[in-house]
Amino acid sequence: MSRVCQITGKKAIVGNNVSHSNIKTKRTFKPNLHTKKFYVPELDEWVYLKVSAHGMRIINKKGVYASLVEAAGKGIL
């Protein structure tokens, strides 16, 4: 599975390394992803999600089930 957050849809982006002499070389900025196990009381089961730190904050605020429904509605999950 690729490096994409299953809640926010964050993925790697491309930018430049800029040296002191202002020479630019390509690099990737990867999201801060963690594989975590969440309990969903509405489904009465545990689910594994690959989520970013920002995605975990969203889950803490809205709840796991609401976050999963919203991500599925956006086509991320």
C-alpha cells in the first residue's frame, strides 16, 4: 500500500533541497504516517488504518466512525 493517509488523503509531495550555494536538487516530502488499530463501536470491530498525525487529531475530534464515513464520501478510503 502506498504512503497515503486513509483519513485525510495526504501523500508525498515533491520539492527541492536548497544548498547553501543555492543549488537545487529534487526531494520528496513524506507525510507523518503511522499504522494504528482503532476500535469502532458502531461496527463492534477493530480496524487498522494508516493515518497521519493530523488524521489522528481528526479521529480524536470527530470519532472513528464519522471520520471513516467522511473519508469514504470523499473517495479517499
